[in-house]
Amino acid sequence: MDCFEFLEKIDNGIIDLVVIDPPYNMNKGKWDKFASQDAFFNFTYKWIDAVIPKLKDTGSFYVFNTPFNSAYILQYLIGKGLVFQNWITWDKRDGFSATKKRYTNGQETILFFTKSKEHIFNADKIRVPYESEDRIKHAKVKGILKNGERWYPNPKGRLCGEVWHITSERLKNKVNGKTPKLPHATTKPLELIERIVNASSNKEDLVLDCFMGSGTTAIACKELGRNFIGCDSNKGYVDIARKHLHEIEKQKKLT
Ligand SMILES: C[S@@+](CC[C@H](N)C(=O)[O-])C[C@H]1O[C@@H](n2cnc3c(N)ncnc32)[C@H](O)[C@@H]1O
């Protein structure tokens, strides 16, 4: 279903978390092609306007895009009264350059906004390993003196920063330097979406993704005990997502 038709059917103020990986205007498929930059931003601002009323007052809004497009989207979301939280840089461990006149593109942006300052954020659920294991080994025993107090590392790791080093699906699936044709051209890594879902929702919360593609957000929600609602205008992608979800259900029944 088209996102605009879908969003009209949803009540306002019922969504805890929106995770949206929309078209980037990069011609990754027919769905990612626009007549002009203006046409792309008109479409982007239109879906943003349709999504914002669906959020609860405690809700969070994550939107993916290129850094360039994100600069415009950030301004637009601020204009709509949302609260800016982070500009997350996803370092894809992957890059492609069509020119030697500038640096290779290897990142995508994830803007993290909330409807208010009363949002959910489970910082302890998304801790990541400390970088300097040697220093931490020592600190576990003796602690480190900081401003006159002894600090001991958290056994679950350090608080998660806003630069995420997560290998892209394209790179993960390379065989002998070549990437086979994947079921969806822009599937996001599950661990990346799981981090967002863990951080910004609780069990049984309702998560929305109206550009769900191969269903990574739906899968993360299923794995983490959240409710999910979403759509994609391409039936083939919705079928792929359904298949993944059925497989997870089957596995869960077996264990
Ligand atoms: C970047 S992809 C999402 C990929 C997804 N995050 C994943 O991990 O598989 C964007 C998706 O938006 C869908 N799409 C584009 N325009 C749409 C529209 N107007 N309504 C609903 N879906 C749309 C495309 O079919 C595409 O699958």
C-alpha cells in the first residue's frame, strides 16, 4: 500500500516509535527516482507531515537519509516543533566513489528526533564494548580516579555514541569481491534497527515503518517483543517481509 493511503487509516497519537528508511533520491530502484530535487523534497515533507500526528507525546522519530538530504530534513523537523536529539552517523564500513574529485561516500545519516522531552531512552540496553580493553581490565580492579571519585567500568560496556560502525548488508554479502543481487537493494542491517528499537521503545510498544522494504523493522520488533505496523508500495517486498516473519515465528515455536 502507498504510505499516504496507509497513514490515513491510522489513528493519531498512537505510535511510540517511528523508524523510517525512505527513498533517498539515488535511483536505487523505480521507487527512488524523482523528476527533480524539489519533487523529492516535496514528497519527503509530505510523508513527514502525515507521520508526525501519529506519534504519542512520548514518541521518537528516526529518519534515514544521505547527509546532504538530512541537512534539509533536520531543518524541516525543527520547523515542525520536534525536539532534536542526535545526528547519528552510520559508518557502513563500505564505500563507493564515482569520482576522484572528492572523498568516497561511506556513511548514511539517521536523524533522531522526539515529540517532546518526555521520551523513552533505554541507554543501558544499548551499551557497547569499551574500546580500550587493557585500560578497562585495570579499572575493573582498581577503578580510575575522576574528579576525586573512583570510577569503575560498567560490566555491560560504555554508553552508545552517535557514530555507529556497522557493516552494510552489501558488504556482508560480498563473495569474491562481488555483491550478489540481494532481495532488496537497500536492506538495513538488523543489528542497527534493533539498536534503535531497544533504545527508543519498550516491550509491547507500537512501532511504525511506512517504507518497510524487506521488513527489517518488523523483524527487529518481532525479535524484541514490540508490536509493529507498516507498509510498502511494492507487494514483492511485503511478501519478502512476510516470509521472514513467518520463518522467525516457526523458529520460535521450535525453541
Ligand atoms: C530504503 S527502502 C526501505 C528498506 C528497508 N529499511 C529494509 O531494510 O529492507 C524504501 C522503501 O520504500 C518503498 N516506497 C517508496 N515509495 C513508497 C510509498 N509512496 N509508499 C510506500 N512505500 C514506498 C520502496 O518500495 C522501498 O522498499
